[in-house]
Amino acid sequence: MKKLLLVVLAALGGYFVYRQVQADRAEQDLWTEATDAVPVGAR
């Protein structure tokens, strides 16, 4: 029973780490888009 609990806790921990990484990546993409230089011909 303890092994099952440890597996479940490890899976939940992995899931939350994955979600945090995805959120950080989305925020970085947003900052990159907001701070990209505008090409000269696009004005």
C-alpha cells in the first residue's frame, strides 16, 4: 500500500512540475512576442 501511495504522490508531483514548466514557457513566449523588434517593412 505504501508503494502505491508513493507512486501516486510521485505522479502528482510530476504533473504539477509539468504544468509549471508549461506555464513558464507560455509566459516566456508572451514576453518574447511583446518585446520582439518590429521589422522595418511592417510599419
